[in-house]
Amino acid sequence: MSNVAVIVTSQVDRASLNIWQKLIENFSFKETNETFNGNPIYTAKNVKLVKTRVDLIFAGQVEKHFNDNLFIFASRHESASKFPSLLVHPTGNWSKNVEFGGKPFELSLCPASKIKLAIKEIESKYEDYGLSDWKIGLEATHHGPFTRKPSFFIEIGSSIEEWENRKAGELIADVIVTVVGKNEEFDAVVGFGGPHYAPLFTKVALETEFAVGHVAPKYVFPLEKDMVEKAFTRTMEKTSLALIDRKGIKREFREELVSYLRELSLHVVEKKDLF
């Protein structure tokens, strides 16, 4: 993958603005004469930094405006528990529900290697930024926007206190710039089952040589065969390997999933074979 990338931020997202500010302050982004959504476009080397007027889950128009190879959405994360967190995930909708952006039954192209690099960079640096008590990890694939080009979200959660935390903003800005500058590629697995905050798949990304593509959590099952297939075709790294969180999916759904995988000539890799 080329290093050409667009970092997408939002003027209505406090965590996003925090990260935007740290990118400007720490990484020599310079204002250009071009604008997007009424805001100046900044550049540093071969990276563009843009700001939208809308929440990032509805910011799919960036793909039409920029002919670049990677879109990184720097965002807030919200949760009822409000725990401090640093999270990464691809986007897409496993169902027809588009309340949170995207398209029905569509998954964005997932750059699994970049996501692996992002979470590993977070893990390697978050203690240095004084954030060692924060939760880090991968989330399952969810919400918009839908993109045909590779894209992922990197997030600060989960309340205004964390969104405006300067060290968190500095860390995520640092991670984004580092990941854009790396070209490492990894073999990938596609994940099925388990909870939304995907502990098994986080462990794979952090502790094995594999990257993790799309993750379909237990609450989206049952899945139709075409969505199972999309989880593979919309993972950028060509892979035929499925990893199933066996304790995190009902038996009937697991058996149906395995049947679909066989019909699609895809293969189940066991957890014991990865660790």
C-alpha cells in the first residue's frame, strides 16, 4: 500500500479536535489553499489532514473528494460505562440498520495490517504517555461510514474528560503518523463471535504474527452466507482463514457458520494454532 493517506477529523467531535490539534502542533502539518467542507486542508509530506462538519460516522463523502489510498478516522468513543479507552476498528453494517451511518449490509475495505500496527503502537506507547490504566483493544466491525478504499477508526473513549485529555490526543496523533509511515504487511484472519470489545481478536493482533480483519460479534448472528463471504472479500489482505470465538457464539449459529465457510472453501483456524 502507498503511504498516501487522509486523516479525517470532525469539528463536532471533541476527541477528534484534540487529535487534530496535536497533529498540527507536533507533526509539521501546514495549511494549504485548498478546503474541504469549508475547512482548510493541511498536509505533511504525503499525508492530508482534513476536518468535516459532520460526525465521522456520516463522513463517507471524503472518499468521493480524495483519491487516496487510506482513510483514518480520528474519533471519540462513547460508552455507558465511560471507561478510559484507546480503541481501533474497521467499519461496516452487518444488518440493514444504518442509524449510525454506512450502508445496509455493507462492509468497508478493512486494512488489517494497518489496524494491527495501530493497536501495537498504542500498546507500546500508552504507558509512556501516562495512560497505563486505560483499556486498549480492537472493537468488532460496526457503524459507518462505508468506504470502498481501506479505512479504519482510531478512538479516544469514553467521556468528555478522556476526549479532551491532552496526552491521549498526543498519543493517538503519534500512532496515526507512525502507522501511515509503515508498510509492513501481515497474514490475516477474519473473526467471528465474541463480545463487542473483542478480547480474543485483540490478543491475536497483539501477541501473534497475524492481523485481524473484519470481526462479526455474537450479537449480529445469525448471518447470511453473503455477509460471511463479504467479511473476507472486504478484508484487504487476501485470506481464507476464519477464527471463531467458540465460547462467544451460540452452537446453532456456529454450526451454520462453519457450514457456510465450507461451502465458500474457507478454513477455520484454531486458537491453539495461533498462540
